[in-house]
Amino acid sequence: LGRSLPVNTALVPFLSSVAGTMAGVRRGKRYRQGGDLAGQVDPNAVRRGLIGGTTGALGGMAVGNLLEGERRRRNEASNQAYYDTL
């Protein structure tokens, strides 16, 4: 409540899960108008979307945590350099 969301640990996993879900749903057979498969729904689209979203979220969390660790390391090195000069 009233707290900002960090890009590395909140936004990166969210965006990667959305991208993974979209990629999972779009992959597969294309059902076009006309032909034998006209008007049918791809029965595996939901499963592929869930798998893609989960994979994207896990990958996004890993990347976000790596970025956050690098940010913390740089801040610590900067702070240490400041206190070494005192």
C-alpha cells in the first residue's frame, strides 16, 4: 500500500510471464476461416499458455534477481569507497 514496485524484482518477472503466455498461446496450429478446421478452438492453447507463462515468470525472476544482485553489489562497492576515504 503506497509502496513503489522495483523494476528488477517486480516488473521484469511480470513482463516476461506475459510475453511467455502470449508466445505459448500463439504457438501451434493456426485455425483459419474455411477448410476442415474452421471455427474450431485449439484444444492445447490454454495448456501452452500456462506453460509459457510459468516459464516466462521463472526466467524473469532469475533475471530480475541477477540484476538486483548486481545493483546491490555496485551500491556496496560505491559505499565502501566512500567510507574508505574517511
